[in-house]
Amino acid sequence: MTNNAMPAPGRGVEQSPLATPASVPGGVVYDTLGMPMTLLAAKAMSKGQIQSALSRSLAKLHHEPVSSVSPTGLMDSIEVVFLLGRYYKELDRKPPNLSKIDRSRWSTLEGVADVLHTTMGALS
């Protein structure tokens, strides 16, 4: 089995065969696309880091290079739901209810990153 976890950006890569959130100092763990694997990691992410992780995930979904993903291009709602699911996959929390958020706030990658950053900041 390979190590799919990455420590916080700017830190060295954990070399254990199975990295778990508890095995990394501070519990800040990201997957290979930069998505958070712990609540602490999600709360530590800047809007730019969230947007980068979402871009990599969307590019992988469409089998395209990350450079082809536009942060301001309109996205289908199913893509947004996919990205929210990927972001919240390991967090043991429910993603925000998109029906309660104005569509203009989450219709672009940049908007989704802003919604996620705001949502994480509001968590205690």
C-alpha cells in the first residue's frame, strides 16, 4: 500500500507506509490532491489552498491538466456536489446545504473555495 497522505504545505513528506492523521504532528494531513483528511487540516487551509485542491480534484475528474481548470468558469451543479463531497469525505461533517446559499456564490471554483473557507472558519 502506498502513502496517500501529505503533510501541510511547506513541510516535509511523511515517510511512513500508512500515514494516519494521528501519526502526523498537529494532525494536519492532506491527501495527494491537497484535500484535507482531518478537520484541523481543513480549518488550517487558506482560500487559495482550498481552490488549488479543488482545481486538482476537478482536473482529475475530467482527466485534464490542472492548467485547463478556470477558477472563474461556470461549473455544473453536479461538479460542485462532487467537489464538496471530496472536500468533506474525511471530515465527519455534513457539507453546506447549497439550496441555502445563493447560486452565484458557488457556481465557480473560486466561489466554492470561498464558501468552504467561510464554512470552515465558522466551525468551532
